[in-house]
Amino acid sequence: MMIDPNTPTTMSPRWNADGLIPAIAQDASTGEVLMMAWMNAESLALTLAEQRAVYWSRSRSEVWRKGETSGNVQELVGISLDCDGDTLLLKVHQIGGAACHTGRKHCFFYRPLGDSWILEEEPS
């Protein structure tokens, strides 16, 4: 496979019209995708400074430190920006066993069945 020689050596996050960027949290040990949330410039700066996942809550319009109330903290292992600069990937150690607010290990538990999406996994 050939590597594109025109790939820039630096990149900045490309914030959407609301000043946000999607952030995918991935278990650093297993590679499992845990969740997707949004970040703004402040939450990204706090994530880097605190070495733990800090997101932007669109529903509350405030910074949200993952696990602040639940204890399900995401310790930052690494962070990457994708090739287009419009998505972040956080590699984390999930403390507390649940990344999802439903109490599940991850947020991806609905599967297609015909014209519907059904619950496939029960909370652990």
C-alpha cells in the first residue's frame, strides 16, 4: 500500500458549526469501541491536562467529566486525530466497568432486525 506523500505533517481539529468534534472512546487494552461523545476546545484541553476523558454535554451545555458522578472514569492512554481532522479517537482505561450511562460496558447494544433495532445485550 502506498502512503500519500501529500499528507500534511500537522493538523488541527476541524470543529463543526457548533464548535464541537466527535470523540470515540476505545478500550486501550481490548480495542473495543466503548462510546462516542462530543468535545469542544475546552473539554479537549481539559482532557489533555487531566489525562482523563472530559466531554461536552450538548443537553446540559456544560463540560462533563466522564465518571464524575458514576465513578466510571476514563483514564486517557492516548489520543489521535483522524486524517480529515474531524474526529478524535481516545484510547482509555475504563474504570468502573461501564462506559454507557445505562450501566452497560459500551453504548453499542442495538442490532438491526428487519425494520427495527432491538436490544441485544443486557447490562453487565
